[in-house]
Amino acid sequence: MKLREHEAKNVIREFGIPVPAGFLIRTAAELSAHLEALGDKIVLKAQVDVGGRGKAGGILMADKKSAVATAEDLFRKEIKGLPVKEILAEQRLDIQHEYYLSITVDRSSKQPLILFTEEGGVDIEITAKENPSAIRRVIANPLMRDLPPFMLRELAGKAPKEIMPIINKLYRVFLEKDALLAEINPLVTTPQGVFAADAKIIVDDNALGRQGFTVNRDLTDREREAEKHGFSYVELNGAIGVIGNGAGLTMSTLDLIEFYGGKAANFLDVGGGAENERVMHAVRLVASVPTVKVIVVNLLGGITKCDEVAKGIIAAGISQKVIVRLAGTNEAEGRRLLTEKGYEMLPTMDLVVKKAVEVTA
Amino acid sequence: MIYGDRKTGILVQGATGKQGEFHIGLMNNYAREVGGRGVVAGVTPGKGGQQVHGVPVYNTVKEAMSDHDIGASVIFVPAGAAADAIMEEANAGIETIVCITEHIPVHDTMKAVAYARMQGSSVIGPNCPGLLSPGEVKMGIMPAGLFSRGNVGVISRSGTLTYEVVDELTRAGIGQSSVVGIGGDPVIGQTFVDVLKEFENDPQTKAVVLIGEVGGNLEEEGAKCTDLPIVAYIAGISAPPDKRMGHAGAIVEGGEGDARSKIARLKKNGVPVASRPSEIPDMVRKLFCGC
């Protein structure tokens, strides 16, 4: 789950990384109380959960006089379709130079990867393509709580020496907050010292509980409903609903829909050992997606009991057509139950998908 | 044979739990069928002295190791305790550690994998179905009925999709040497690179089916570092960006790890890529006859 900017900045501040003076406001009027502390030059940043908010008009410059009116304007805006409910009002920094610092999980080395470049403030993916040698990379050992000084020297190069302790502090944030990404872009030098002008932290969804989060805000309502039942669910916008077991098989079913020229409405992985009640909830959930005209059920596995699955499909009692491919324990009984009720069953995933595409064409 | 054979004694952690008990039964049925040793010991802290399907349960891995010759382990403990289980086994000197558990925080996995590497152990998984070498050994939860013995290795980030492909191969008369589910998490112990190295040193394996998915670039990295003939399949061509497709590791982020660019890179390296699972058997057959 991605933390909002003000949350990420609070976290790094707790770990001793300097951030600009700032206040989170929910109405423009709240800003008046903070104007003294913010000084004359102010930046107002919409706290919305989308990328590229600056270009979308979500970051506005102001001075002490214009700040309240500018905040009113920003609260009235929609940024990429999202209403602005919170604004982070910050002191604007006198930036001398911008750096980029990030720590991610490197799949290849299976360890933390720290990136630092003196060319910050811009899109790091562009720098990576156009000037890869400008990015310094260090792989750390996750069993060490601190980065050894030589790694900090390798990363910082000729950058001001105040940056080295900041790199280590961000590494502590990364380890202790279960981060998949901890990023400061830009990290800036000013006459007053070094500051994190922006901060981004993504917390591992599998560690939200121990990090004190009760809900995953990245999920939509239906995704959250799915999570309650233990399903993995992603919504797309086609006409063919999909229920599968196992992430790979379900993804592969979606791909096959595209291969045969159809469009999937969703991804739903019911998980292993699906029993009739779980299957019923899955079918009803997918049927509740307004775009769904037909549902493909593709279940395969040793421990999935086909008769249980069949009972779940029948119990769901939905109006849309359900086309089923089932393989596993008690297959014959499952087939008998479904054919008795007039459901269509086909023996391979190619065939069920082809049929569903035909139905929606 | 890779990561063990019928002579390998297996330890199960989380032996007295529902999953552990169920799969000890299935693993030992398979061992009896092929004349292997199967699961020789279980571990659940506090349950030492019990038995599961006739297998003795110990409180610690060290105690189990002092009574039995153990070369591999399969972990069924909950996510919060799984990293600790991996480290306990690595510390006790178990060579191959298969971790079935899903939802382990990535930082726990990174630490456990780093520790296991220091101890010289190989971790398969987490969030994986384990491995099965037909006629030799089953370590994990794969449904043995679909498999047949032969010369094709299979490496996959998935569970059920692997069964689908193995089923297709078996029906087409193409047997498997070893089938390894490496896991669906962003950080896993043995990656495509590591397992392909094992297959290269395995005289039984003549070709490999590589089943990947969106997220990262380890499929391409693996394919680049082996001379073995490979057929690949990548799931997730229809996956939207920034959404986790069931597996924690199946995500297109920062414009990287999408299926189309993976497929393009594999093809550029001369690896044939199937556009759907049912094409795989014919493509494997073509590798062998060179037509």
C-alpha cells in the first residue's frame, strides 16, 4: 500500500530526515493558522492517490497573501478524477541542487537495492534510459541494520557529506517499515541544509497488520469485499467474468480471452481447496460487476473437489450464463450436478474461453 | 535429478497442522509408490513425541536431525513463523528447503534467504507448490497423478498453471525430469537462473519449459544464462499496470515487467514463446526433432 506524501514525510521525519515545515489541511480556512510558520513562500500539494499529480495541476505555488485563496481553488479541483480532500501546505525551499535517492527490493540479488544520482528531480526512468552511468547502485545485505560507511561513500560520491547519514536513515526506514520502496525525489540542498522535498513509501501488503494498518486503501470496494473472502481480485472492464484457482492459471485464462478476441471483466483467484460457499461468493461477486454478461469458471487441481464447486455455482443462482471447466477430485459427480441444472461444461480451458467469447460477440 | 531423489529423507515443519498432516500423507503415498524414503520426521514446537501418519514429530529441527538422515524439508507453518522456520533449517544444515507458505512479508523472506545462503542451503519458494521429480521424489503439494517420467524439466512461478502444463505434456506423451514451482513472491530463494543451472548439470534433463508471469525480469535473465533448449510461456499479457495479479510478485510496476516486453526479450534471445498453454507440447516436440 502506498503511503500519502504527508504520511511518508512523517515517517522519515521520525527517523531524523529533515523535511520542510508543513501542515495537513482539510479546509482552506485551516491554513490561516499556519501562515506564520510557513513563511512567505508556500507550496500547496493535493494529497490524492495518483501518480503525476504535479502535471495534472495538483501542486500550486502561493505566497502568504494568496495562500488561502489558492487552497480554495485547489480544494475545488479534481485531480485525475479524484476530489481533493486534503492538502499538504509546505514552506517552499530555496533549492540549490536536486538529488535522487531510492531503496527497493531487488528480485535478482534478493536483497535491498539502493540507487542514488546527482541528477534528481526528474523522472528516474528517463535518467536510467538516457544516462544510466549517472545512477550509482549498491546492493545491501538485509541482515545488517546499517549500511557500512564504504557503501555510503560509494553511493554519495562527491555529493555533500550530510547526504550520507540521510541514506542510512532511509535504509532504516526501508527495513523497519516493511517498505517495498522508500524514495526521496528530490532530495535537495538549500542554504538551510539538506531536505527531503518529496517522499514516497510503499508498504508491503503482507506486512500491513504488523505496521498498524487495518485497511488497504489501494483496494477498491469490490476488491476489499473479495479480500474478506480470501480472493485475489482485480477489476477490468470487459464482458467476460473469470473465476480461476491459482494466480497463474487465472491470468492465463484472461490472456486466452484476449487471444480469442474477447475482453475479460475481472481477475478472481479463489485460492486452493475451494468449498461450495466460497465458490458461491465468488460467482455472486463477479456477477455483481455491471459489465459481466457471461462467467467462465476454470478450476484445476488435486485438492479442489468438483462436486463442491458445482454446488457453489448452483447455489449462487445468478442470471448470467456460467460456462465451466473443472478437473480434479469427484469430477464425474460435479459434472452430473451441473449438467442436471443445465450448465454448460467443457473439458479444456481453450474450449470454455472460446465459447464465452462466442456468447459475448 | 535436482534438489534430491528417492534416497532423500524429508522433514516437514508444521507437521501437526491441517495442511502439514494432509500433505505428509500424500508425500508418503508417493514415496511408497516409487520406493523412496519420503517424509521421515516432522517438527512442531511443543508437539514433540506425537506421530503423524506414523512419522515421529520433534520440537526442534536439530532434534529431528540427530535421529534421522535428512536432506530436504517442506515448510507448512503460518506466514508469521515461516522465515524463522527457514532459518532454523538452514542453521541445522538442511540442503534443500521448500517453503509452501504464502503471505510472508518480503523483508522476512529477504533475511531468511540471505541467512540460508550464508549457511549453504537452497530455498525453493516461498509461496510455491514445491517440486516433483516423477518416479523419484515429491516435496510439496503437486498432484502426482498428472506427472510422467521423462526428459523435460519444468520451472514455474505458479501452482495450478504448472499442473495444467504438466497435464498437457503428459497427455502428449512428453515426460518430465523434475518440475519445480519456484514461487509467486517478489523475493524467492531459487530463481529461474538458479534452477536452470541445476537442470544444466542434470543428465536426465534435455529441454526445459519455463513458465513465467508479469513482474521482474528473471525469466529473461535465466534464459540468457543457459544452453539448454527452452520453450517459454509468460502469463499476464492482459494484466493492467500497478495491479497485483494474485501473486505478490505478479505486478507490472514503473513500466517494467510487462508480459509483452518479456516475450519480446525472450524471442530476441532465440527462445520460442507459446501464446497459450495448449501450444507448449508441440513446441517442445519441435525442440527435440529440430524441425
